[in-house]
Amino acid sequence: MPRRRRTNITRIPLPADQLESKIMGMLRGLRACAKLQGVAFVFVGSFGQEPNWFARPRPSRVSDVCMREFVTALAQVRKECDLLPVPA
């Protein structure tokens, strides 16, 4: 089995409020996402080399179209930025 290459992933770490504004900025003009009020972030620590965090729409029950658009916007933001973990 071939080894995986180590890749250096450099993303700009941003606080949760700036990440939320980036995601919501992509979804503002969409009629299907009019019910969307914000984003809830969950940081689950670092497993391996990359920090793991997840985002959920608020309210949690949104239409399927809005959820697809939300996941697309989240993926785009995750490529560019990372969540700045809050010190405990």
C-alpha cells in the first residue's frame, strides 16, 4: 500500500464570527436560505495534523435546498480558512 504524502495545509485562522460572516455572505441573496439565522461552530480538537471543526445552520431544521447551499458554502470557506480555537 503506498504511503500518503504529507501536505502542508496553510489556512488563515479566523475567529468564529468572521467565519460566520463569510458563510452567511454567500447565502444572503438566496431565497431558499431566508430562514437561516446564523451558524453554530463546534471545535472538536485536533486529530492528526489538521484541526477538526464542524458548522451547523441555525435553526437546525432548514430546507434541503438551503442545506445543500450551506454545505457548499462551508466547503468553500474550509478550503480558504480555519477556525481559530478559543483557549480553554
